[in-house]
Amino acid sequence: MKQKVLITGSNGLLGQKLVNLFSNMDDFVVFAISRGENRNDTAKNFTYTNIDITDSEKLTHYIEDKTPHYIINCAAMTNVDQCEKEKEKCDLINVEAVKTLIKCVKENSIHLIHISTDFIFDGENGPYKEEDKPNPINYYGLSKLKAEQIITQELINYTILRTILVFGIVDNMSKNNIVSWVKKSIEDKQEITIVDDQFRMPTFVDDLAEACLLAIKNKAYGIFNVSSSQLLSIYEMTLQIADAFDLDASYIKAIPTSQLYQPARRPPKTGFILDKSKNSLKLIPLPFKDRLQVFKNQLLNQ
Ligand SMILES: NC(=O)c1ccc[n+]([C@@H]2O[C@H](COP(=O)([O-])OP(=O)(O)OC[C@H]3O[C@@H](n4cnc5c(N)ncnc54)[C@H](OP(=O)(O)O)[C@@H]3O)[C@@H](O)[C@H]2O)c1
């Protein structure tokens, strides 16, 4: 029997990747919801509906009608500075909508796969294990932690995949990610200033989509870290991007975080310990450099 999967936030970076992945597999029927018109021009075999996930009544009716076996929740307010400035809106999307999903999940025995973030940590003691104590230092991180806490308190089948600085390409992207932004800026001959005192393990969106599939296939319940395998400063990352795309790295200038003046604070050093996802999810983490090459090939074949 085919399994029904519902992907929320299907217009986003991860959402589109998931629609592409699942709609190419015979075992799944794919339902996709997001705000506004469908922006995915690649996938054909799926049903799209425009639903704002903060509309709890519409969302509940939709889920009750479609009766999915799995919900992968990719819808979120992901702009960290916007979350800091618009806290109520952030709560509605990142926390309240999750409560609606949980209610539906409970009533219909659905496996919920939810995406969370390294920003639940303060970045003082990274890399982090799944069970380390969270301490968010910005509102986005707090909202994502609140959602995690609500999910883990319920007697439901859930998988929380925490991830870091996601990059990749899909159709009609509404926002930049680190790789596309650095590449375009240098190609446009613009100097860019990059912090050299923040450390991350960036995640290729294809790997995150694969982790969602593995969570379903392996019935892997609980919290899992998902990222590439090496901790790099953001400055080091941009040098690797310049190298991978044969770009002039002299356009990249290193600066400290104190010179950025962003509305929301950023954790200095996150990164993940990946043993649990290697053992239970069967996910193989790879270096950023290697994933950049795959990304480059995807761009060449577009
Ligand atoms: N990107 C990262 O670096 C990163 C890092 C750690 C964790 N994550 C988490 O990973 C998940 C996926 O992120 P992503 O990079 O794919 O983000 P994204 O590209 O910003 O996608 C989020 C999608 O959610 C949609 N959305 C927002 N509010 C909605 C609402 N009220 N109703 C319906 N749809 C709504 C957005 O619609 P519009 O396109 O119309 O705005 C967008 O298509 C999120 O949970 C995020 O918190 C991301």
C-alpha cells in the first residue's frame, strides 16, 4: 500500500527538496502545502494546496481529509532577525502551528517529522550532543526550542531533526543561503565581509531531505543531529566556496561578529556530535567540501 506523506512549507528550500525526493518514489503519495502559489516547477507527481499553517481550522480540516501517514513540518519563520523583531508572528508560525499539527497527529496516529536548529544552543560549548542542555540566545532559537518541548512532551511518534546552516538549490528560491550568496556576490565583483569568530557545520539540503526519508524508513523516533562532518568558521566556509567555484577569494574580508550589528545575537560555536544519527538514522555525514562539489554539479546540470 502506498504511504501518504504531507510536506508543510513545501515552497521552501527543504520543502521543495522533499517534494522532489518523495514524488519520485513509487511508495509514496505526496501532499504539499505552503503559503501562496506553488513555486516548485520540477516535481510533477504531487498535490499542492495553498494553506497558511497558522490557520488552525483550515489545516485541521485538510489533514483530516487527506489522512497522511507522515507529516514533515518544514514550514517556519526562518529569518532570525525578523523573528527578533516580530516575536508574535514568529510564535504563531514556529510554535502555535506546531500545536495544531500535534493535535492532528495524536488523533490520527501520524508520524511527525519536525525540523529544528542548532540555534536552540548558546554556542558556548559546541559541538553539541542531542541531550545537551539548550539555552537559546535569540527569539528564533527560543521559538524552535518551545516547539521541541511541546512535541517531546506528547505521547506521539515524532522525529526531531536538528540541523545547521542549510544550503542548496531549488526552483524560484525566495531567499539566499550562504553558498548561493557568496557565489553571486563574488561573481558580481562585490566585496563581502564574513565573520571569522562563528563556527558551524553547514548542511547540504539533499542530505537533510535524505535524513527525513531515513527517519521514516527506519522508524527512527526521538531527536537527531543532522549536518556535515566538519566544524568550520563561516570565513573558512566562504574560502572553500570560492575555491570550489573558482572565484577570486580576495573579495572576502574577515571581520569579528562585534562589527555586524545584527538585531538578533548569534551563537558563537555550534556544530553537532553526529554519532546518534550515524548509528540510528544510518546517515553518513560528509565534509562540506565534498557536498559543495555535488552542489556545483547540480548547478551545471540545471
Ligand atoms: N535554512 C537554515 O539554515 C536552517 C537551519 C536550521 C534549521 N532550519 C529549519 O529547517 C526548516 C526548513 O527550513 P528552510 O531552509 O527550508 O526554510 P525556508 O526556505 O524559509 O522555508 C520555509 C517555508 O515555510 C513557508 N512558510 C512560512 N510561514 C508559513 C505559514 N504561515 N504557512 C505556510 N507556510 C509557511 C515559507 O513560505 P514563503 O516561501 O512564502 O516564505 C517557506 O516556503 C525550518 O524549520 C527551519 O527552522 C533551517
